[in-house]
Amino acid sequence: MTEVNAAALHATPYGTLPPASPMPSRKPMSLPRLQEMRLRGEKIAVITAYDATFAAVADAAGIECILVGDSLGMVCQGLASTVGVTLETMRHHTECVARGLRRAQGTAWLIGDLPFGTYQESKEQAFRNAAVLMAAGAHMVKLEGGGWTTETVRFLVERGIPVCAHLGLTPQTVHALGGYRVQGKTQASAELLKKQAHELQDAGATMLVLEMVPHDVASAITAELLQCATIGIGAGNGTAGQVLVLHDMLGLNLGKMPKFVRNFMHDAGSIRGAMENYVAAVKNGSFPDNAVHAW
């Protein structure tokens, strides 16, 4: 019998994933490492990803955190908003991203979004569904809103589930907010955001997305939070880090490009090059530009 080359057994015509990498060139991200970055003022680069290939490329490009966002409902499924995304969809995509990370150097911190309707009913419901995403490979879960979410965050953190909170424009409740509008523009609404941010930090949230918040408000919140890293999207360059939707930063948005987005694919030469440019721009503070991308 002819001996079969072992490598041929694993051959595939679909070369979408890189082979398993050698020893990683950086230590895996962790809560202590992210806090160290926050304390020394090094910006944290976050991006969304929804499948194994893009996750592997992002990890290799130096992205610190990957968010499996429920934004996949709009950019992958063609939904009008994130409201229709299911827990099973989020579980599936979180699992895919986790596999991709294992095929690369596997050092990025993986955040899974809890979709609408999976944590609003009770703390117990939130824990059951967060456990599904953690079992799929997430290191942390994200949920939207302040006030009533505080006790849910505390409940999860006390049971060993790291939490990323989300204030400002919260897409799951966009209809209640009256559309995709900047939040925190008045003194009263800005003070409420600050109050809710402190409450979420005190409850144990170690990361906080601030979306479409005036840059001076986001900067003030960032300066006040000592244990919680703020991640901005349309919130200016004063936050501890930045996040963009993958398709937006690659210029693949099929509608009007949001004000806070920059097309990093332009002149990058490759998707990995675009991600590396994004990381560099976040780190050196050239993105976002408050005069262009913020309010």
C-alpha cells in the first residue's frame, strides 16, 4: 500500500485559515494585563470579528480584544437592527471566533455580546445565558445599559464571569432612544452617564463601551474610573481604548459610513495591513481625531 503523506490528510482546497502558529509573540491578554495597559496609558485596540478567519488575522495583527458583537445581525445577517439576534447565533459565532484564535497565536481577549432578551428578565437568566457564551469560548460577556443592569453585573462578576458594560447609544434599545443619536449632550444626561458608569464599575465591570458620547464627557468618565477601562466608539480619543465594527473599518459598510469610522483598508494593501494600521493609529492617538470622528 502506498504510504500517504501525513500533511495530505489535512489538506483542504479552502485555504481560509492559517496553520497553527508557533509559540505566540506576546503573552495572552488577561484582566490584569488589560488593567496594566489602562494604568500606564497604553491604548487598547478592540475590533469585532464573527468568524475563525478574521479572528485569526486580527490576533496576528496585534488586536488586544475581539468583540463578537451582536452587530453581526446587521453586517452578516442583513437585519435592520441588532434586536433580532438570538443567543444561539451568538453562541455559534463565539465558538467560531474561539476556534480561529486557537489556530493563530491565541492571545486576544474574547468578549461575547449578550443579545437582546437574554438578560433583561432576571439576574438568573443573565447568568444562564452568559454561561453559554463562556462555554463557547468567551473570556467576558457584554451587556447594554445602566441603572437596572448594575445588580446583574454584580451577580455575574460574583460568580466568576467578567463583564463589559455599555453606555451611551445602546443599539438594542435604539427605538426607545429615538434613533441613532448622540447621548449625554445635556448636563443632566451627562451626569446620569457618569453616575451609571461609577455604579457599573463599583458592581465589578472591568470594561465599559462608551458609544456616541461627546468626547469631553467620555474623557471625564475615563479619568474618574480607576478600575474600569473605557472603550470608545464615536466617543473621542480620551478613552482607554477604541473599538470599531470590522466591516466598517474595512470600508465594507453598505450604507452611509458613520462619522466615527475611518476606512483603514484604503492604501493598506491587505486586511491584515488594515488591522495593523488600525492598531498603530489607536496606540499613537491619531485615531480617532476629535475634530473629525467625535462630537
